[in-house]
Amino acid sequence: MVALMGVMKRVSLIFKSKANRALDRMEDPRETLDYSYQTQLELLQKVRRGVADVATSRKRVELQINQLQQSSDKLDRQARDALSAGREDLARDALTRKAGVQTQMSDLNTQYTSLQGEEEKLTGASQRLQAKVDAFRTKKETIKATYTAAEAQTRINEAFTGISEEMGDVGMAIQRAEDKTEQMKARAGAIDELMASGALDDVVSGPRDDIQAELDRMGAGHDVDAELARMKTELEQGSAPRQLESTPEPAQGAADLPSAQVAQPADQPSAGDGQ
Amino acid sequence: MIVRILGEGQLLIDDSAADELNELDSALEAAVERNDEVGFAPALDALLTRVRAIGSPVAADVIEPSALILPQRDATMAEVRKLLSDEGLIPG
């Protein structure tokens, strides 16, 4: 029988039976109104705290996304630096870490959207409940002033059942948001640990930034290596045309220079003239 | 009649829509009964989409129980099962 009733009807009956059980426990119908109003106010507090909690979690995720973005940008720069210094191995290392950082970021972005959704839902739930609680307060005073306890029973039952349904809905929304926030906190904590361990963020900013360290270490020798490389290239390029053309023109020679040299015009005259 | 979508609020729907909604609801219920994860989400979505399309929001200060209550849009089948089994998904 129940199985044929449909989901919609069954859920509504379950909500109603919950409210009825609560009503049965109350002795004086008017006390029911006051008691219910108290629990409504408590729930309002709870849903507002829920909104604040979700917002806090969302901001934490936002902060982490920004940190990871900085990591990603820096790893990208390091890869370029490494590559222009002829260190493809370091560049590869930096890009591999950048890919890892981006995976984390995309995961966090998904979580961020989800938290944003929960925040919106809870905010809406809070507003709807507020409106109903205000209406309930007016209604309960009207019922208490106008009707005898016996007469009031039907109206109280209806108001109580109606508000209970709203409260049940809001209560579940809070629960769902709390669950998501908890999951989020666990993930955020894990990412903080990853950053602290140097696997992500410290690659960029901390003492374990081995890529940067290697680049820095190369710093002094960097110019020498670059100059050596440029010289080699020049020698290779220069020897071929000189064999073919007896009088190489300086302008042509300059045009043939690799772009890396064009970026350092100050070095060109001496390097070109010297060879 | 008043229909609630959990997490979204109450909507007023003309009684004449009952047959149509029952049909969509039966598909949802059948998916739950069959434990059909694949069929569940589209069935829920179809029902919610139709209810939203034909319903008009009930004023926020109206305090009335709903004739029908629908699971929230991102509900899992497990959540709907719990909802139907009265196992305390509804607090209080």
C-alpha cells in the first residue's frame, strides 16, 4: 500500500506524523504555541550560525585558491627561467609541480562552488524561516486572545504542523551544510598540511624551494654559461657562411644572431667583435 | 494544493496537475524501489522541473502544511530512502 503512494505523499505524511507525535506530547495547546515559538527562535539562531560557518569555510578555500595560484605563477616563472638558462631538467620539475598545484586548484574550485551553493541555500532558508516565525508569533497571540483552549486546538494544530514542516526542512538544510563544511574543513586541513610539508606552497616560498635554490646557485655562473652557449652558437653559425661568402657583412651577421642575444644588446659588440 | 520542494520552499499548484505529477512521482518511486541509481537523478529532476514550472511561490508568511513534499534537487537516492523510512533525517 505505502509503496504505491508515491514519494511526495509519503514524505509529507512522515513530516505530519512527526508533528503529530510532538503535539501529542503537549498537554496544554497554548503552551504548545509558546514552546514551539522558543524552538523556532533557537532554530533561527542555528541557521544563522550555519550561514556564517559556511561563509568562513568558503573564505578559507578562497584563500587557499589564491595561495595555490601564486604557487602556480611562480613555478611557471621558474620553469621559464630554468629553460632560458638551458636547464630543461629543472624546467620539467617546475612544470610537473605546477601541474600538481593546478589539480589541487581545480578541486578547490569545485568545492568553492559547492560551498557557495550551500551558503545561498541556507541564506534563503533563513529568510523563509524568519518570515514564518514572525507570522507565527502574531498568529499565536491571536489564537491565545481569541479562542478557548478547546476551540484553539484545530488552529494550533495547523499552525504547529505548518511551522514544524518548515523547521524540519531548515533543520535538514543545516545538516547538509554542516556535512559539506566538515568535509571541506578536512580537505582544507589536508592542503594546509601539504603546503606546510613543502610539497606545494613551500616549493615557492620556503627554504625547501630547491628549484629556486638551483636557479640562484646558477646565478653567478649563469651569465658565463649563457655567454659560452652564445659563443658556441656563433662559432657554429659563423663558420658556415664565412666559408661561402668571402666578405660577411656586419648587418647580416647581427640579423642572424639568436634572439637571446638581442635581449642583451650591451654584450653584442664585444662578443661579435671579439670573434 | 501546496507542494514543498525541500531546500527551496513551498509552491502553490493547481489540483488539476495532480495526475501529471503523480505519473512523474511514480517514475521516481520506481527508480528508488528498483535501486536504479541511473534512473533516479533524471526522474527527480523531471519532477522538480515540472513542479517549478507550474507552481507559484507561496507567500513567506503563510504557515500551512504541504500536501506533497519533494526531495531537494541534489538529493541522493540514499537520502530519499532515509526520508521515506522516517529514520530521523527530519530533525526534531
